[in-house]
Amino acid sequence: MATQLTWHGHGAWLIDTGSHKIVLDPFFDENPAAVIKSDEVEADVILLSHGHFDHVGIRADGKFDVVEIAKRTGAQVVTILEMAQWIGGQGVENAVGMNIGGTFQSTAGPVRMTQAVHSSSLPDGTYGGSPVGFILEVPEGLIYFACDTDLFSDMKLIGAKGILLAVVPIGDHFTMGVDDAVEAVKLIAPKQVAPAHYDTWPPIAQDAAAWAEKVKSETSATPHVIKPGETITLG
């Protein structure tokens, strides 16, 4: 089976490699764009980029999507060291703390942690360490999740690894917007690219189709614009 990536709105992705299921930034129950709830999510590995409410998935009952999914599935939660310590304090037994530049051999394969230009704190005010992105190694090649970030020149170094698919934020206001996201694609030079972190709420509303046209006209990458609940299949 080819690797499939399903977007669930905002920064939430489910990656199915055929042999393992990986969840990125689980924000489901209170996510107005998500088409499923956290109790429907299966995971072997959960990747957590930073501590903001729309990535750990704080719920109306005060619980967190990331914690409840990890407890139910027994998934490894891979994140920055400070976040792993916080996750462990929530009763998750399989939290793995790492740091930027490192690679962890997760149950679903190698996970490399990259820098991101953003901020990070937990909803309870706990310091969340540095925000991060991730490079996943799947059978088809490397997937780079920039996660919540501004444009930064070292994206060129990330791209030098040879990225099959890059996922970049385009929402503006809290992350880079359309024009900087196109510049990011130029630096990363992936074969394929998809947008994320947009249209969840009015402040980050964007025309993803217009962004895709700019990607096509200014880069060699193939853009994928999908709706929440839809899937990209890697070939």
C-alpha cells in the first residue's frame, strides 16, 4: 500500500504508511474543520510540534486530544523535551523527548526534528520548549512538515535532503502567509507540496487555489490542495 496522508483541517494530519499510523498535531474534538473526533483516531506514533491549544487539542472538558489518544492507543508521543515532560505528567507513559537536529527511530520509522520559527506554551501556561517541524522517512521518500512557522533561510538545508512532499502553513497572521509559503517551496524544492493551517477561522482564511497557481507558475513542485477529510496518496 502506498503511503496516504489525510488532512483533518488546521495542522492535523493522519499518515498511514500501510504498516503504521502516524498522527501529527491532533486537534480534533474542538476543531471546526475536522470530520472525525479524537476517539476515532488510531495511532502508533503521535508527533507534536508545539504546545498551543490548536495542536495539543484542548477540549471543552479540560482534557487534551493528544493525551487521550496516546492513553487509548499506547502510541509513542514524539516531541521536544519540555513537551514530553509535560505529556508524561498527564499520565502518558510513552512520551519521547528529543531536540532539534536529532533523529529518533520511532516504531513507525525515523523521525527527524527540525527548527520552526514560532512560539510554544501549553494551555495551562507551562513552558513548551522550542516549536519544531518534522521530517518523516516513509517507503516513498521524505515528508517534511514545516508545522507552524515563518519563512527561514535554512529551509534550503532541509530541502537539500531531497524532499518528496512538503507541507507548509499558508494562513498568515500566526504563521507565514501565501507569498512567503511560495518562497518556502522555492527553498525546499520538494517534488510535491500541500498547504495547511488555513481556513479554520476568519483570521487565517486564504485562497489555497490561488496559492497553488503561484506554486505552479514559480516553482517545479506539484501542489495538492485538498479539503479536510481528503487524502494525498504518494506514488
